[in-house]
Amino acid sequence: MQDFLSKWGEAAYTSAGFFWMALWAFILGYVISSCIQIFVTEKRMEKTMGKDESKSMLLGTFFGFISSSCSFSALASTKSLFKKGASFSSSIAFLLASTNLVIELGILIAIFLGWQFVVGEYVGGILLILISWILIRLINPKKLIQKARERLDEKDEDDEDSEKSWKKKIKSETGWAKVSRQYAMEWKMVWKDVTLGFTIAGVVAAFVPDSFFQTLFINTGNGNTDFGFFTILEHIIVGPIAAFLTFIGSMGNIPLAALLFGKGVSFAGVMAFIFSDLVVFPVLRINAKYYGWKMSFFILFLLFTALIGTSLLLHYGFNLFNLLPDPSSVKITDAEHFKIDYTFWLNMLFLAISGVLIYLGFFKRKDVMHMKEMAPKSQLLETSLKYIAFVCYLWLAGGLIAKFLL
């Protein structure tokens, strides 16, 4: 019993410490994302992308880079761009960029995993887009694309602010009140995933033995970094399976990715795990609702194939230049999380910024409304996740009591 209480306390403390490490990064990323989404409207993106394939690919990647990292938001925006005439290739480029090239994800990866993984994330995001584009050109699924377009609803809801200059909006109180509303929506979209992800990371760190990871990912442990091709391929395939089982979005998965790397999983396997947020069942189901099951499975095939190719290229590319990171450098479970250092002061600063935004959007300017289209979620899944998140809070509270009071 004493051993369990000790591990429970350690798990809860680790989860809370992970979140404390990442808090300022979440706030900074979502503030930037909210500003961009209010001041650079989707309507303006649609008009700018045009019909030229090469131009629209570049712009789709850029607009994805400056958009939200939430998969459900990205799916809805991708559908909207595709419906308004963007090519299938540029729509996929936007989708991949908005879940792999976003600013807040890079900051979080830097905190937990280091600069090599940040480079891997951004270079990998570009490789994912290029490989997907090549596959689309080779396969040329014209009929699937045509049927997907025909399936989409033709209703077009204009953004009433779409024609207003961003310079005027950035100077207006109404514009910043909408930023506040969007910022709250960003947290509303991810709080369950983040809660579950950080709780699972603490539980895994405290309770799951290394032998489990050595069974799941072959040839791990003992500081081994010299993996054969088939071992790396197995890690790349198992990574998305592990991501599928956790059912957590990319932002919540980063602490788990750090734990996997610390347990000896290859660089390629960890990158595949991080890239896997678009090859899980909820995304497959949403794409089926939008475009039909045939197109949904084609997108799944496209992204999974690109993921495998990208992870292999990253691993061998980094290995060629002796840039593969050392697993021993990731010591997040041994860190003293709650101390007065730069993390503490950054958290205080960005919590104050959050307070100002919430006051502006929800107390001073209650009249301002802002709604952004989201992909249709499973109500059963969302309700289940909500109650699981509440259970996580009880678990964390109980574990902290066990650590500090028992």
C-alpha cells in the first residue's frame, strides 16, 4: 500500500510539473494563434490561394503554419478551403501544416525534447507535405476528388469582418475582444486532451516499467541508439498505434513523446508518434462525414504513407550529419519543476496576459460574439472525455495529497 501511495504521489507530481513547465508555452501559442485567426480571416485565405497549384501549395502551407494546432479546427478549415475551390493538394498541405508546423507545438517540443526534435518537427512537416503532394500527383484520384467536392454542402457563410482591414481590427477593442473569445475557444478545444495527456504521462512515468516499452518497441533500453532498418520501421509503425490508443491530440502527446524517447524509443519512432494526430479514428470518422468513406480512407493511406517516409528520411538524414539526439539528455522526470526560475516568471507573465484577455472578452465586452466552425465531434466521445478529465483531476488531487500530506 505504501509503495502504491508513493507511486501515486510521484505520478500526480510529475503530471502537475509537466503542465507547469508547458503552461507559458500553451498561453503564448494560443494567444498568437488567436490573434492570427481573428486578424487574418479564412475568407481572406480563400481569396489569396487562387487556382495556381504551386502558389496554392505554398500559401496552403503558410496559412496552416499560422493557424490553430487543434486537429478539429484544422479539419473544419481544410474542408472550408477545399469547398471554396482550393486544390486537394493545397488543402492537404494546409491540414498538415496546421497540425505540424504551428508555433505553439514547436515551443512545447523545445521544452520537453530539445532542438533536434523541433528541427525534426518543422522539416518533417514540410516532408509530409511534399510526399503527400507527390503521392497525389502519382495516383491522381480525380474521381474521388470530384465526388468529395459534390458531397460538400454548398452553403457559404461569410465572415462579416472579412473585408475589414486587419490594421483597423488590430486597433479596435472589438477586435481584441474577439481575440479573447477565440483564445477561450482554443482552450475549450484542447483542455480535455491536455488533461488526459499530462495525467497519462505522469502515470506512465511512475507505474509503467521499462520492460513494457522494450516489448512494445523492440531493441529499446540500455542506451541503445544504433537501430537496424527493420527496428526503426517497427518503431515508426508502432508509434501511430500508441498514439491511437492514447486518443490525445498533438499538444497533449508531447510529454508522452519525451517519456518514450527517454525509455529508448528511436528518434524516428518518437517523430512518428508526434506526427500521428491525423491518422487516428476520430479524424477518419470526421473526414468520412465530410467527403465519404472512400476519400477518408484515401487520406488515411496518404498521411500514413507520408508519415512512414518522413520518419525514415528524418532518422537517416539526422544520422548522416551526426545530429541524432541522445536519449540520456531527456531527464524530465528527474527535474525539480516548481522552483523560482525563468519558467515561474514566464508563467506569471502569461497568466496575467490571460487575465487581461478574459476580462476584456467576457466582462468588459460581453456584447462581442465570435463563432468559428469546428469539425463535427462524437458527442459520446466528448462527454466521455469530459468525465475522464474530471476523474483525472480527482486522481491528481489525491496523488498530491498522498505525496505531501500522507
